[in-house]
Amino acid sequence: MPAARPNPAPPPSRRPGWRGFASLALVVVVAAAVAEGARAWVHHQRAEALRAVARPGDIRMLSSTTCIFCTQARGWLNRHALPFQECFVDLDAACAEEYDRLGRPGTPTVLVRGQAQRGFDAERITRTLAGTAPSPAP
């Protein structure tokens, strides 16, 4: 009988080293960059659609100086060079009176050609200005 061959040694264990982690980090960074690019593209498209229908005087925002959502909406409108007016309910008596007359719906309240919309939504504003928004319930 032939002599028994010794079993070969098992292959060394392959633990993910720095290359594995570097590859994973690269995938994460690329995915984040793609997601950010897509988000920027969507915002640009929304701004272009709104810019196509918005005229000076169409958009008026009732804001509060302490409202973070007002700050975000103002920043978005300014960043995309969209025409709008803004008043602050906590600084301007006439603005506060108008806000009270609307039932104090929260800030920001966006008046689109006089129609009140609670919160800032560029798509909803665009639909309203384009005449494609559903009519508000009576």
C-alpha cells in the first residue's frame, strides 16, 4: 500500500485588511456623491420649473424670525434667484394682522397670488402658479 500523503495545510485565513476597508470607504463616498448630485439636480429642476411661472409679486412668505423652516425656504428661494417677498409676523404689525386673519396657520405661510399655503413646497407653488393645483376645499 502506498504511503499516505499528508493533508495539505488549509489556506491562510483572509481577513479584510486595509484594502478591504479602503474599497468599502470608496464605495460609500461614491454613493454619497451620486446621491448628493441627484438631490442637487432635483432641486435645480424644481427651481427651473418655478422660475418659468413665477413673476414678481406672485409669492409672499409670512415668516417668523425664529422659524428654521422659514430660514430654509428663504435660503432656497434666494439660492435659486426666485422672486418673492417676505414679512415677519413677529416684527411687522401689518404682517401679524394678516397672519391672524388667516387663522395663524404656522410659519412659513406662503401666499401664492393671495392663496395661502402652509409650509414651503416648491412643487405645490409651481402647480398653483401654473394653474394645475387642485382647488382648495371650501
